[in-house]
Amino acid sequence: MPLYPNVKNLSSKYSSILQNEFIYSGHFGALGAPAIIISVSIILKINLDLPILFISYLVPLIVYSYDYYKDLYKDIKTNEERSVYWQGQAKRYPIVLGVYIALLISLIISFSNQNLLIFILAIFFCGFLYTILFKGLTKRIPGFKNIYTSLIWALAGSFFLLFHYSLKLDISFIILFILIFLRFIINVTFFDIKDLESDREEGLKTLPVTLGKEHTLKFLQIFNIFSFIPLFVGIYTKEIPLFAFSLILFYFYSFYYMKKAETVTSEELRFISYTMVDGEFMLWPILLLIAGALYYSL
């Protein structure tokens, strides 16, 4: 008889707990923000400070976690796993949120400047403004939620370093902003497919509600090609280095999960959304580092 018969089960249990915490508490999605900032720094050759990456991680983590907490009972229809997880975390979440906010404030005071502080407050304000004021527009304007959400996160990722280092706004930042914005539209719209039924019941005219799942996926396949036009323009005008062309590989990455989404179950669709879709921006800096190293070694 094994000396520790329950070790394997215990290990599996804690592994599952950590996985749920990482995905359903917003940590995985929040990593996309520092990943985008690292990508911008690689493309534009801007030095990075580690505390700034922590700040950029905490901002979306606070917004994501608060949104999940607020919608924990509404999500039972379309995000059952996340809803069940959050029902078990609801009592301790106010303390966790307080810790996140305290960490963010301390980091901003210690390592940031007035320009970045104003920028972060503006991002927070715009994020919460949607829930408080603009959500009603989603019931009247098709696709408003998709565009507004993508715009906020693209602004945060593209211009974070510009405000932190008080850099001059030039065309390269604008090109990267448009590229990131268009890629975020794909991300946000695909995410809304899993919430199609609950959004329809709530009267929200997201793109999947307006077009339906099948036509939304067809639209995203076309938009997937269109989204890389800023990259081509940037490389052609030499505002963006040639090695950034490696990002075109994410056309095939997105094409794959969109085709897969045509035949998967609701549970599998949620899994794709939380892993592959959220994970795209985390792969950007890895690919750019490899491509950049190869480019400059030639």
C-alpha cells in the first residue's frame, strides 16, 4: 500500500484550484496588457521598467475581477464554471480588491509620474463609465460594446509608455494603436459569442447578437485579414521595423480557432476564449523577440 495514497489527488486538487484562480479571477486576461506594452517596447526600441509592467497588469486585473464579481449570478447561464468559482470567492473579494488597489496606488506613487497617473485614471474612468452610463447605448447601437471595449484596451496598451516616459506622439505609436485596436475587436467580438444568449436576453446588441454566431465568425475571418493593414502600412513607410511582419502569423492563429469554433460545444468555446483568444497578446513579445534577434543577426 502506498505510503501517501492521497498525495496525487491532493496535488490534482490544488492544481485545479490554481488553474481556476488564474483563469477565472482575471489574472490570465490581465497579462495581455503588459504583454502588449512589452511588444510596443520591442518594436519601438523603448526601455522598460519592471514596476511599470506590474502597474499595467494591476489595472486590467482590477477591472476584470470587478466585472466578474458583479456579474457572478448573471454568468451562471453562459459562464457556469466562472460563476460557480466566483460564488465561492465572493465573500473574500472585497479584501482582495482592496489589496489590488493598495498595490496599484503604492506602485504609482513610487514609480510613476503625473502624466501616467492621469492616463490610468482616465482608463479606469472610461472602463467604469461603460457599466454606469454607456451600457444603455449597447442596447441601441449594434457593436458599440465591441468597439468601445477594444478602444479602451488599445489606448491603454499603445500609449502607456508614451505617457510614462513623456515621449512625443509620432506616427509609429498611432500605427501600433490602430493595429492593436483592430486585433482587440477580433478578441472582444469572439469572446461575446459565448455570451450570445445572455446578451440577447439583456437586450445588448453586440455583434454576435446582431449577426448570429455563423455570420459573426464569417465576419471575423474577413476582419482577420483587414486587421493587419496597419502593420503593412507601418513597414512600408518604415515607421515599423521589418521584423514586426512576423505578427502576420497570428492571422493563421486566429483562423484556426475561428474555424474550430464553428463545431465546438459551449464549454469548449469558453475554453478557447479563455486560453487561445486571451493568450494571443501574450505570444506577441515572444515572437517579436525571436524575429528581432534573427533580423538583427543577419
